[in-house]
Amino acid sequence: MPAPAAGVPSTRTSTPASDRYARGQTPGVIDNVVKMGRADEFGAPVEIDAGDRVVAITNPDKVMFPSVGPSKESRTKLDLARYYVAVADALLPTVLDRPVLLERYPNGVREKSFFQKRIPDSAPDWLTTTTVETINGTPSRALVIADLAHVLWAANMGVLGLHVWPFRASTPEDHDEMRIDLDPSPGVTFDMVRESAGHVREFLAELGMIGFPKTTGSKGIHVYVRVEPGWDSFAVRGAVVALGRELARRHPELITDKWWKEERGTRVFVDYNQNAPHKNMFGAWGVRPRVGAQVSTPFRWDELEVIDPDAMTIDTVPARLAEQGDPWELMDDAPVSIAPLVEQFAVDLADGIPDAPWPPVYPKMPNEAPRVQPSRARQPDA
């Protein structure tokens, strides 16, 4: 990866014994599965100035992504850290004050990974954390992104991208992001996903809402809507259920709101359950665990027909951002009410249309349709 441009925080070699990076980085075995490298096995630590704090990247030469770009070159943990420095001005507004779930790839994308739901007591005392709960009420200590140093600390732990909660730690009662996940079923092309995203944009505009799209870093598209205060996750999920139903009604050959895969066909699924309580989503500007280091990249609507998800990598995205600016720059200036969609969801319930199925890990919800695969449902007697 090219050296950082002027104005990018500098890097310098550190000593292996420095306590600044040693805390929380003890080599050994995680859950008897993932072996960690020695502190200096892949080069001496490199310190990165991240504003008010210095973060050391241990094993900076460890290969995280083995086949990036047309030349199929490898990219290291230090390359990953420098990428996050380069996109920090756009990344931070999307994650500041938000809890994140850490998916760690300590030995690169071709090796074993694991989710770390709890920040250990051995972590640096400057990290900001909060308590989050699973649907069954189990608490865990989650990292809260307070600045670039927090992102770099996570990257040093082998976190490639952040799974971000849809609320801020300071106001957990307000779920301020409506996340529309356009998930391609088998056989769906990316052109079909593009077309579906265009329909999402049009429908949101009818409701006076602005959507902000990004590639998922794989085969889909996410559209985010900044939501005004006062709505919880149940309301946001209900809004996306209503949105998915209307899009499926208007474009039945292209879009589906069917939860069960056997009913989706070759259509784009609006995954409303990505907005269920305690769910998080892979964040904007994050690097996916793919050998090519593809990035979940925000883009402008006028790029919808030309955006190439596979070309958006840690090599190309910083220059693109520097040249074109941040497509999500105005998101926080456009919070909207989701009342029209929530009201439609309530009308459907009143008309006898049950709530759409929830994921299997959730308890049975009020007004929910039978949570059974249609092909296995008991058929009425003839």
C-alpha cells in the first residue's frame, strides 16, 4: 500500500516491551481454537499517532488479505490500520458513540475467526465501553467507538470491520438508523440488486425520506435512513416490514419480503429482521473478510448503475474518497419520522395481517405469524 499522504498521522517503530500495546495482547489460545502469534513474529510493532493517543500495531507485517487488486498482492495488518487512518474523517461519523461487535481474524481471512462479544478486563483502561444485552437479557461489555484510536485498537486485535449497533451508547432508547438490507437470493444478479435499490430510493422519496446507499462489500446493497429520536427497534423493524411488503407488492417479480428461503425464488429479499432488537450490521467503510479486502463502500445515487463492489478495496477506496468526498456527509442533517411506515404496519395488524416471522433465536412475539417453514406446516384436513 502506498505511504500515507501529507497530513496523515505518522507511524514509527516501537519497542516490543512497551505496555502501550502489550495490554490485552497476550499470545496464547482463544477458546482452544485460534492460536495467536508472538508479539514480534511478523515484525516489530509500529506506532500510529491517532490524534490524542498513540496506538501500536503489533505484528504489522502479518498478511491479512492475500489477493488484493488486479495484481493479487497481499496486504498486511499495518496496511489495514493505515486504511482506517485514511478514511477516518468519513468513518468516524458513522460509528462514534456506537457499540460495536468485534469479529476477529487474528491470522488473516483464510484462517479461523471468532466473535468477541465481551471486552476483557485486560484491555486498555482508556477504551470506552458500555453494557449491551442479547434478546434473552444476557449482558456483555461492548466496545464503544470514541475516536480513531478505538478503531485502530480493534484493527490490531484482528478486527477487519465493525458490526455496528443502530443506536448511540449515550441514547440507547433511540434507534436512529433504519437499515434496509437488500439480500440477493441464489441466482439474483447485482443488476437486479441495483434495480431494487432504485425502487427503494423512489419509495422513500414518496414518504419524504432520504436513503443513503452502500455496497455490502459482497453481493448486496444496504440503504440507511437516519431516524429522528423517539423510535425504538420494534418500531423501526415494523417500518421495514411495511416497506418490504409495499415494495414486494409493486415489484413482485423482483423483490420479496418472504422470510422463508423456499418462498423467495430468484428475487431480492428485503431483510427486515436486520432491524430487530439487539441486531447489528456490518458498518460503512469496514473491510470485509474476503481475500481481496473489499470494503462496504458508501456511494452516491447517481453511481448506482456503475458502482462495482469488487473494485472497492482498501487500495482503491481512500483515493476515491479523497477525490469524490463522503457520500454520507449529510446523513446526520436529514433525520426523518418513520411514522407513515409504522402506521401502515399497525393498519396491517388491525386488518388481520400478522407480524412477519422473527429469527429463530427470538422468543415468540405478539401478533407474529406461525414460525414454521411453510413446506412443513400442518395442512388443514380436506
